Amino acid sequence: MEAIPATPASPTLREALAEPGVARSLLGLFLAQATSTGAITTSVALSSILVTRITGSAAFSGLPATLNMVAASGSAFVAGMAMARFGRKAGLFGGYLLGACGAAIGCLFALAGSLPGFLLGSVLVGAAQAVILQGRYAAADLVPAPARGRVVGTILFGSVIGALLAALLTPWLQGVSNSLRVPAIELGWAQSAVLLAVGATLILTLFRNPGARQGAVRAGRLDMATFLSTAARPEIRLGIVNLVLGQSVMVMLMNLFPIHAIHHGLGLSTISGIITAHVAGMFALAWLSGGLVDRFGPWTISASGGALLLSGAVASAASTSAIGLGVALYLIGLGWNLCFVAGSGLLAKNVDASIRTRFQGATDVLVWLCAGGSTLGGGYLVGLYDYPAVGVLGGLAATGLLLLLAVTWVRIRSAQGRDLASS
């Protein structure tokens, strides 16, 4: 009898790291993720204050973040096609470089008091943001499947380092602002440009294009009818709502709270510290969230995320102190983290492999668009009723998530009970 050749075993994480260039590439992605987070969170969060200064009204404070999200939703598909053709390295380098140019343009036009020019910078930074987020998948391509969750979580943990870096640079930024007699908030966008340029350099010098580790799954078509029929399934619908509401509530409150903080006499250093606490909530436990979903299930983690979003939104509406806002934004970040991980897990588990990548991409577009719409509407509410109205709106959205979770769980349990009774 002819011997059947043995199937080669999948390499371990240690063996993968021993391959030429893998450890160096992961280090480059980790450091670049840190610099990009320090740049983008600072620039986007300060944009609401800048627009209020330029226009003299808070009614348009959510406009730059909205354009940022719309640009991100469009560039996500373009980034995927570009990386498929030219490789991850070229795509990521181009994204960081685009972001650096956008932040520099935003700084120059903000100093000139030009709203259209500043919004152009916001659009370019938003387009870059979606490209930079593809670094998670680049990291996953470098390691075997069983280690991808840990590696991606570690890369996301770099965001915490970036937020701390931005907070530590704030006193230096204010010193430079005083010596140059340039407003510190506008100069913050110049700092973001420098950090993104550093990220581009790290990608160029340390990262290598990963080899293909993907499984051979034939891609299927994803038309509107297929998308809607797939999204109608309870588990997938809950996953989409987790992603959409979690992102919309988090982005809206994160981008608009600086106006509330300024109104109550909090300075730039304090705002930067609050943003650091928020980013810590978003990413500090990124390495642990996936394990929590595996252990306790997406239903429990979704409920926990919704409850934290609700608590953070209400606390942010009621708080005027630095400590109160810091705690509120931390809770919002942690709630987003749990909703994001649980929602992603539901899609990864329940969507057919042949359309999974395209379905997730289409869902991401919906997520970015809804987040942009929530920020635009939230900015309008701030102009009419002040920030507490936005906190209440975020609380209502989180409550809606919890209600949908309860209804979906009851329906699924009822269907399982009917199946057991009929068998």
C-alpha cells in the first residue's frame, strides 16, 4: 500500500517569530500603531474645538469628525484593493504618508482660519485612518491562525502607548506654542503630522510584506439580497448592531466632549489626559477581550458592553470635573471594546466563509457612516442644547442595544425550545 504523505503541521508562534523578518515586522507594526493612535486621537478630538473657533458656533463641531468617518468608509475598500495589488507594505506606507500630509494641511489652514481647508485635512486623515487599521490584518498574516488573536490584541495594545505618548508630549507642545506664539490646539495637528510621518518611516524600514497564510476558500458574490438575507439572522443582526451602536456612541461622545470640557474651564493638558483614559478603556484590555468572549459567550459580553456604554454616556452628561469625565470616557471606551469584540466574533462565527470578508467589509462601511452621522447630529445637538443632550442620546442608543439583546436572546431560546419539543 502506498504511504500517504503526512500533512505538515502548522508552525507555532515561536517558530513563526524565528522566521526572517517576522519579529521585526511585528515590532514595526506595534510602534507604528502607537504613533498613529497618538496622532489621530489627538487631531480628531481637537477638531471640534477648532471648528467652533473658526465658525464661532458649536453647531458644526461634529462636521470634521463626520467627514473623517465618511472618508474612512470609502477608503477601506480602496485600501483593500491597493494592498491586494501592491502588497501590505505599500498600502500601509501610503496610508501613513497620506495621514501626515492631511494633518499638516489641517494645521496650516486652521492657523489661517480657513474652514474648507481644515475640513480637507480632516478628510485626508480620515481616509488614512481606515488604511492604517489594516495593520491588524497585516499582523495576522505574519503568524499561524491559533496565534492571530493574541498578536492582533498586542498590536492594538500599542494604541495605549500612543495615547500615553500624546499626553506626555502635551506640556512640551504648550511650551513650543508659547515660544512660537502659535495656538497650542492648532499646533497639535502639526504634532500629529510628525507622529504619522514617524509611523510611515517605521513601516518603510521595519515591515516586510507577509507571506500568504490564508486558507483556500472560494470567494462568493455578495449582492444586496444576499447581504440583507444574511443580516436578517438574529445572531448576525446582533453583531452588526453591536458594531454600529458601539462605534457610533463612542465616536460621538469622544469627539464632542472637548467642547464640554472647555466650557467648564478644563485645559488642553487635562483634555489630553481624559483622552488617554478613554483610549486605555478602548485598548488596554484588547489582549483579553477575545478570551472573555470565548469563555462567557457573545451574549454576556454584549450585555456588559451595552451596560458600560450606558453608564459612561450618563456619567459624561452629568460630569463637569476632570475626574468625572475621565471615568465616564474610560467606561465608554471599555464598553466599545466589549461591543466591538463581541460583534466581530458574532460575524466571524456565523457568516459563511465564502462571503465573510466581503460581508465584514460592507458592515465596516455601515459602521463608519453611522459613526459619522452620529457625530454630525451630536454636534448639532451640542449647539442647541449643550453637551448633556449628547450624553442622553448616547445612553438611549446603549439602552436600545440592551433591549435588542434581550429580545434576540428570548427569540433564540424560544426557537431552541420549539426544536427540542418537536424532536
